[in-house]
Amino acid sequence: MVTRFAAGGRGWHKTARPALARLLLPLHDTLDHLGATTTEKRNNTVRTTVICLLIQAMHRHNCSFWAFTHDQWTEMLGSDYYAYVDQHGVTANARQQLIAVAFLLCAFDRLDLLGRLAFHALAEKVFGADIVNPVIAEMEANLQRWGYTKKGNVTGLRAALARAMLAHRSPRLEDLRRETLMRLFHEAEAKITRRGLVILSYALVRRGLIGEALGRERQTWRLKRLDHRHATQGVSAEWFQWCDRWFATSTLQPSSRAGTVNRLLQAGRWLARERPDVCGPADWDREVAAAFVAAVDRATIGGWSTPVGPNKDRVGEPFAPASKEAMLRAMRTFLSDCHEWGWATVRLQPTRALATPRSIRALIGPDPRIIADDVWAKLIWAGLNLEEDDLPQAFRPHADGSCTFYPIALVKALAVVWLFTGLRRNEILRLPVGCIRWQTSPDEHDDGAEADQARTCLLDVPVNKTGSTFTKPVDEVVGSLVRAWEAVRPPQPTRIDSKTGARFAPLFFYRGRPVCVFHRIRPLIPATSDQLFHDHPTGRR
């Protein structure tokens, strides 16, 4: 057989088969499991090709196939299909069977090194189509009920779910982990596979199998900021540890904690330059506090941080009075909490030593942002007369009635709620289904006779940053369009309210996730949106 291979032969003489029985038995059993068991010519060719290529590789490496390293398997399987064909010169497409053999018998799992693969077909071979396909079909049915389309979204999910099953070596959804999904997202070459992994993560979050979705879902501040290379630049390791510990312990809302720690890290850069002896809350005294207040009063943009976005063009400008107050308030909160929690003995009273100077407080006052009446009138008219033809081409429904993004009923309801209710973005996203109620009251004439019933539209506003839930009267157009959206709203998974911890059905939920409010409203009214968002980014009049 050695002589035959040395002469360029691709097979072996039948007299050599008894000597290869120990090597071929697990291969034949695995190929039987993969479905290459019929007498059709193509399957026989695939089976023969797999065995021949493996025997040649064993001869070349002078070891059995179960002793192959990952590098040897990668070399044999090729970086993609064309590299595989060029290397082996075979016409039978046995590459997937070879990959399945390596996966099942030798624990080869570096599928990311093999180029683009048909993961669904590979998962069917490895786990069995009768096991894989029902799980995928159930997930696809859920997504279609939530509003996803078959074109693109479901196809991407099929490939992503199969890839995740292979990565976890299990076809059970309960075994999937977010860390693995994140790794696969960064390794995926095909955009449709990455999109499918994001959609899969949303579905797993709704089932309670993972804690947080991939993609545009809000990530934790620790992952986005504390581990970012710019966050710790110029900050001492001990000060960073104190900030990290405070962030993990504080009960403030995530956005408030993020803003506070961001300012604490800026203060840490000042400490590293001016007072390197101050590494924790116990090192603060009145002298350090006085120097810090003076430094904040003279601070400029870019002096303690690396500005990005609009602020990068304002480097060198002094801090706004509100920014100075926020910096001092963050330090007061941090030192007070560390003292109250028994972490350190602070040798000063933060509320007095770090009080905002009167000269700064005097410059902080109401700063209303008024939208011009003509702009607001155009905006109201556009919101009330919104039609499908007004939407961007990508937003419009397909011929079969399915939507690439959002249905027109959702967009119209969202527009009027934003225009007529005066709610914050967070309040809009947390409105539950059934938040609209109608109160009927009879109108009476002077003679006491009852007239037609008059209806008042009431909106139940959820708990917000300044108070508890309450009810407010709104225009009837809000109630009618919200009810129209509720009538066609597809079933969506419920969600846990971030403020109350109660489970509810969000009104503006589609495809299993919250609607991106202002990102979707901006292109609807191009004539006024630029001025509106520039003058009034909160959407309030």
C-alpha cells in the first residue's frame, strides 16, 4: 500500500483491507450515522472518497486519524471548498462528510477556519435531521408570529442556530450560552449569519435562556466602558478599582451609574497628574477637596478625557456650569457612599467641602428649547397625514403584505404618541398594551336634558424618573391610532419592566424587541426633522 501511494495511487488493493479493518470500522460506523448507507453511486463515491483521503493523510502524517492535530485537520479540510478541491483534486463533494467525521470522532471544532459552510446541512448530518429540524421550525414559527419575514431573517436564523448547535455540540436550546454566541458573531464571515445570531439572541432572551441579547440591545456599562481601553487610560489602578466597586454596589439606575463613574474616572486622571498620593476615598481631605473644586471650576473640554462626537470640535472650551455641577455631585455621591457603606473613613464632609460654588450655581437655570410654531405645525400635519407612500422605500410593505421594518399602523401610532402626549422616550417604550382608556360623560344642556355622550381619551403613563404611574387626558387621535395598532399587533413576548420588575406586554414591541423610537421617526418627516432634533433632541415642546 505504501508503494501504491508513493506511485501516486489514490486507493489501495483489496488485499490490504484486512490490515485496515481496525482503522476503517469507526469510519464506516460514522458514515452510516451521517447517512451514506445507500447503494446509490453518489453516496458510494462519497464514502470511498472520505476513506481514501483519510488513509492518504494517515500515510502522510504517519499516525492514525484520531491522533491528528487541529492544524493537520485544517490543512486536510482546506480554508474553503476551492482550496479543498485544489489540494485533493477530487470531484465528489465529500468535504462536509469529512468535516462531520472530524467533528464526531476527533472533537475538531475550528469550523471558523474552514470558510463558509452550509451549517444547517452539517448540523443535520451530525445530530440528525429529525432532531435539528423541529427545533429550528419551532423557532422560525415564533419569529414569524412576532413579525419577522421569511426572506432573509428566518434564513439567517436557520444558519445561526445550526452554527450555535455545532459550537455547543448540542441540539438543545437550553445548552446555548451568550458568550459562545458573541464569539460566533465576531467569527462569522457572512452578514446574514451575524444578523441571524442577533435575532437568535433576542429569541433566547425572551425564553429566559440567556440574560442579554447581542447587537443593538443595551449592553452593561461594565462591558462597554470599564473594559474599554480609553476608560482606564491615565487612571491609577487603585482608583479604577474603587470606581468599579462603587458601580457594582450602587442602586442608581444604570444610566446614572454610568454617568457618575465616567466623571469619577475623569477626576482620576486629574488625581494621577496633580495628586498621585490620593488613590482612594480615605486619602481625601479638605486640602484635596479645595484643589479639586478649583480645578473643576477651571476645567476645559479635553483636559481630563478624550472627547468624541460633537465635543471633539470643542476641545479647549471651558466646562458648562451644569457639567461642573455634575462633576462635583458625582464626587460628593462617591465619597458619601464609601463612608456610609463602611468602605473607608472619609476625613471631610463631602456635602460642604465639595459644595458647588455660588458663582457656578448662579449660571445654572432653566434653558427651554422652543420649537418654532411653523415647524411644529408642519410636524403635526405630517404626523396626522402619514401614509405608506411617505415612508422610505425600505420601510414600505412587500407585495405579500409583510414588512421589512415596521407596519404603517405601528409607525402612525408611534408618531402621534410622540407628538401629542409629551412623554419621554423611556416612557413611550414602556407603555403597556391597553394603556388607552375611554371615559364617557354625558353633556347636559341648560334645561338639564342630556346630550350626546362625550368621550375623553385617557392614557395610563407608567412609572417614570420623577414619579409613580398616573393617568392623563390626551387627544382622541392618540386613542384611535393606538387602538388601530393594537388590533393588528402580532403576538409578542412579554418583558420585565426595568423600573418596577413587573412583567408586561409593551405596546411598541415588534419582532420581540423594543422599537427604536427616534431612529424611526427621523426619516418620516424630512422637511422638519433636522431642525426639530437639532433644537429639541428630547422631542418635547
